[in-house]
Amino acid sequence: MLNLDFKFKPSKQYLALLALTLVGCLGIAVNLSFAPWGKFGLISLIALYGGYLVWAIAMLRGNEAITRIKRLENGDWSVFTPQGQFIAELRGDSKAPTIVSILRFLIPSQRRPLSGVVFRDSLDGGDYRELQVALRTLARP
């Protein structure tokens, strides 16, 4: 039995991608031909929403941010979020390419799956490679 326990940390790559996207959105908003008050409102909205995305998603502080996963002996996964710990099944549509992995867990008490994005720098050392192998071999269809 594999002892798989992954503790995620905030990703600098994810933060850089998010920052680049927000700067692009702000650049578009500045160049729109709106009235000054409309432009100010749009820029404020983008800045507020961008701040929320950085706090909740990139810094792993949102209620559904996956902070740790651990494989249990019965094949299920223990998924840790700021809301608590859940027993879940790793779905077959989880993906593990080289740069970023998509985790999708089916939690019996929830209607929709819990999803998370894991960049390579979210894990220490060879843990990302272990996660890739686990996703490719253990995900259920």
C-alpha cells in the first residue's frame, strides 16, 4: 500500500498567472471608451475581485481550497480544506500533465465534485511526480 500524503503550499506560478491575467484585465478596462465614473467602477470591481481571487485561491484560504490530500487504506482519499476534512473518491477525470494537475474529488455529501488546481511548485521535491503517478494509476473512472 502506498503511503500518499500531499501537503500543498501556495504556488508562485499560479500567483504569477493570476497577476498577469488581472493586469491584462485592468489594461483593457483602462483603454475602454467609458465615462470616467464607469471606468473607475470597472477598475475597482476588477481590483476587488482580483484581490479576492489571490486571497481565496492562490493563497489557499478559500473555503473550497484543497490544502492537503491523503490516501486511505480502503482506496478513498482524505481531503483537507479550510472548511474541514472530507472522505472522497478521486474521480477519473482528474488530470496530471507536466506543469499543472487538476484534482477532482467526489464527496458523497455534496452534489458537485470538489476540484483543485495544483501547480508543480505547490509541492516539495519529488512529491509532484508522485502525485502525477498516483493520478494516472489510482483515479477511478
